[in-house]
Amino acid sequence: MGFMYRLLDCKMDVKSAFYLFSPVAGQFKYNSPAMTQSLEIYRQLYRIRRFEETVLDNFPKGLFYGTTHTYLGQEANAVGVLTHLQEDDIVFSNHRCHGHFLAYGGEMRVLFAELMGKSTGVCGGRGGSQHLQWRNFYSNGVQGGILPVATGMALAEKRKESAAITIAFLGDGTLGEGVLYESLNLASLWDAPILFVVENNLIAQTTPIELSLAGSITARFSAFDIPVTELDTSDVQEISEQAKLLLDETRFQGGPRALVLHTLRFGPHSKGDDTRDPELVAAFKRERDPVAIHAPRLDPESRAAIEAEVDLEVEFAFEKAMSDPYPEISGQWAVVSGQPSADVDLQSPTSNIQSTVLKSINNALHQTLSHDDRVLVIGEDILDPYGGAFKVTQGLSDAFPEQVLTTPISEAGIVGVAAGMALRGLRPVVEIMFGDFVTLIADQVINHVAKFRWMYNDQVRVPLVIRTPMGGRRGYGPTHSQTLEKLFLGVPGLRVLAPTALGNPGELLAQAIADDDPMFFVENKLLYLQKLQDEKSLTDFELQELSSAETYAPTYSLSIRRAPAPELTILAYGYMAELAREAVRQLAYAFEIFAELVVPTQLSPFDNEDVVASARRTHKVLVVEEGTLTLGWGAEILARLFESMGSELMQARRVAAREFPVPASGPLEETVLPGIDDIILSAREMMEN
């Protein structure tokens, strides 16, 4: 085997190596033009079978990490469907993805290595059994969440007129996920070229389908006017024939299709959680084994040759993966770049000091849409003449009708679709109508959007901006007035930006759109009508822009002109920076307390260099935020300052919303939310101490 190892190290493919050196090479020639489709199908079926058996056999030995979900008994589904793929077609799989990956054309060695956590794995050991990405193959282990992403990929290819289609695999358990139905609705509305393949195992983990699913599986697709075909077979030829018809229809006629395959998995849900009657599973294997069903179509000699070759391939791939190195942790494990993409012709929006924050952001959207046809604006009620709940998108759909997409009320589906578009090279900007609704997109943001780049070993990028209005003082009540960005602070792979009336908020948005990584862009509602401020308009203040070389999101510093050196640092962002600025002015003129106001526009990841520099000058820090006090942004900032400064930081305090839902009543709302008087009171108490 030593010479074969050297051949593979020199990039000779596995198939060629086995053809040259396998003892059965003379009986079964891979390069022979006479090779029949039936032989190749059997090879694919048996190849998946032997891989999965090897995984289950070796898991108890501690050679693999985490868990695994084998595809034993379902091999005909992957082979039957994916046999008809074209080179540019996309496959999005779920937690049970090994069979799909191998049928797509993936190598055994890199899949073994990924399960072992090795650097040579499909994703360098970062993804493990459930999270794979190679060429146009993707998988993620979160049920349901993959489906809007796959739909978005299909829509991106349609927009690019590439003729590629998408195949999305889901299990019967996923039929309980609401985001699936958002995806079906969007796929049907927008004629996405996608084939949904339902692999109905009759049991979701340990719950039989009759206890978890009401109604008909096929009726679910029919309700969205999606043509659906249903098969109850383990015969790869039957599946292949129907899959080809559906894929051809999707490819040449457009629109989504669905294929429901009633299938039986022989193994447990994962590696040891099978509660089914062993006799029932044994009956499955006797009656519905796809390998055994196809085997009699081959002559015994050819079948034996294929099995010997695959057995050798499995052994070789496993041993090679075992000898591969583990990844090294290095400084290159960054998950966000903070720099615009080099291939974007960035046109920074011009700043007009008579303009408002709203006009600046709207101008930025107009300019980015006009300069880059990959940029799309997606959201609810954003078409003209309405132009969105806060009019940020006004005028866009009239000027760019092909780039502005209005959607149903489907926040999770919208963000998932946009993520799929971003993965395929577009640059979507999603508007979530109210910041309160970001709770509905948490799965898409945290388990998909923010993770894709790193989880897939930096093989993909997700240039997606999610923008939303946050905050209260509009009388909208408990579910439309919250400040919830702290839910997304600290999510690896996600940057959280908060524009201010200082500088040019539109330019900040344009830079975010040009970035190759996902952005969460938080716009406080009361900022929209604030006029932009600069050094000339801020007559009482000296303004400095402190921009790190590693990011385009500036931090601003304001202090009273010709005043003594600041003796207190106040830190605030968004609209709270406007209130804090007025508090700084009143503190100076009414109480002779001089403060430096530090206003960051990037909340996460947070670079505390500028804050530390100010705190070292004053030794006192007051952090102001509109969200609730407990576990807020301010707590994180002060913790970092204490870590950096220790006893140098003599006093620290937070001003934040009180621990109540935001009331609709104006006087009550003012009581709950922090205001100028709260900032002044806290500052005075700090100075008196």
C-alpha cells in the first residue's frame, strides 16, 4: 500500500490508483466505455453502504468526534436523485448528509477526515459530520433552517440566468418546522428552480410520524401550487426515473417541484438512539434493502469486482485519514474581516449637512443599487409609494424595479433566502420592519448566516446586510418599541453596526453592503429625522473621528470646546448618543462637570482601544444604552475596561432601560426608557463620589 499512498499524495485520484493496482482491475475496468449505468449505480450504492458501516463500526473506538447520522438503507434516494445532476447544480443537505455527499461525488478520505476532526477534512475538521461544503454541495444540521437558504440559492442562479437548479433534502421531521412553509411560499411565488426531496423515514429521531404529523405530506406542497410526486420504493431505478422527470421539468420549465420518498433507515437516528423493535428493522432490511434490490441486475462476477474495489477504497481512505494531521489553531481563525470586498466599485454616498439620517441611508441604497446590480433590497411593504414603514426604501422600487423585492410576512424565510443569495454571489440588503421581529430570524442569523464562512473553512462568504429600526419613544407599545440588538452581540461571524447622526451614516451602510461578511445594521427610529452633524454644526463641541485601520466603522469623540480636560468618559451609541451629547452640554454649563463623549458605530466585535484611551484620561466611565440593564452592552464594555485597566478605573456606572416591557403610554414610556436627566444624575453622583 505504500506506493499507493505516495500516488495519492501526488494528487492521483483514488479511482485511477485502484484501477492500476487493485487485484480485480482486470475484471472491472473503470475507464472502459462499455461500463453500464447499472454497474455505476451499484458501485455508488455499495460505496455509501460500506462507508456508513465503517463509520458505525469505528465510532465506539473513539476515532470520530461528536455524533453521526448514517444513511444506511436510504442509498437509493441519493443515488437515484443525484445521478442526474449537472456540473453547476446545487445540493443542500441536512444532518444525514454522508450519502448525499458521496453520491454528489465527494471523496471518502476527506469525509472520513472531517468526521475525525482532521485538517484534511472537507471543512478542515470545523464542521464535522453534519456541516459540509464542497463545490456546490452544502449541508447544515439545523432542521428546517436550510430550506430558505437553498431556495435563495436557486433564486440567485435564476437571477444570474445560469440554468443551475437546486436540490434540497429534508426529512419527515422537518415538516413540523414553520420556516419550511415560508420557503415553499417564497419558492412558489418567485418560481425558484428547486426540487424539494422529502425522505420520509416514518420516524423523526424516536417519534413515529403518526405522533408528530397531521395531514398529508403531498398536500403540503400542493397547497403552494408545487407539483409533487410520491414514491414508496427502495428501487434506485424507479427513483432515478421519477427524479429525472422532475429535474428536467424544474430545469426547463422553471419553478419548484417536490419528490416525496417513503424510505426506511436501517440505523439509529444518530449512533445509538434506536428505540424501534429490532424485528421491524430486520424486516426493513429483508424487504427494502436498495443494495440487495439492485444487485441481481448485475452478473455475479462484475458485482464481486465492484465490491472488492470499494472495500479496498474504504480501507485505504480510512487508513489515510487516520494518518492525517489535526488542524493547528492559529491567528488566522478570524471570522470577520471588517473590510469591503476588493471587487466592489464602492461609491460612497455624499454627505449633506442639511440632510437627515434617513435621507443619508436612503441615498446610500440608491447609489449602491445603481452601481452594482448584485445588490438587492428585500423586505415587507417596501415598494413605492409606501416605501417601508419608516420610508427608508422610498423611491427605490420605482428606480430599480428588478432589484427591490417585496415579500410576505416571513422574517425567517426572508433572511434565509437572502443568505442563500449571498452564498451564490449576490449582495442582498434585508429590511426587518421592526427590530422587535429580529427574534424571528435568530436561527437564520446565528446558526446559518454567521456560521457559514467559518464552519465551511473559509470556502464561502456571506455578503448580507440585515437592517432594522430599533427603539422606543414612538408610543408603539411592548412589542414594537424594544431595543434588542444585545441578543446578537458576541455572535462569532456577525458584525453589529449602529449608525449615528455624526459623520455619514449612509457611507457606513454602503461600506457594510460592500463587505463580504454578514452585517446587522441597527437604526434607532428617532435618529431617522435627526440632521447630520459635523465639526461646523456642533458649535459647542470639538469632534474627532477615531477610525481603526482594521475597520471602516468609526468611533467619534466629542468634548466641550475650550473646556478643561474631561474628568468623565460617557459612552453611548445610536440615538442615546444624541441624548448623551445634550447631557454633556448641560453638565458643562450648569454643573461645571466636563465629560468626553465616545460614540462607537461598531458594537460587535467591540474594539475597546479608543474607550480605554479615554478612560485612562478620566478614570471614570458612564455607559448609556437604551436596552435593558441586565446583561447589556454596557456590562460587556465595563467588564473589558476592568480587564484592561484594573484599579486605574476608579468608578463605573451604567444607565439603561428599566426592567419592564416598553409601555405604550407616553409618560410611562419616558419612565422606563433612559433619558437626559438620568445621564446627568448618574454623572453628578459619580463626580460627587
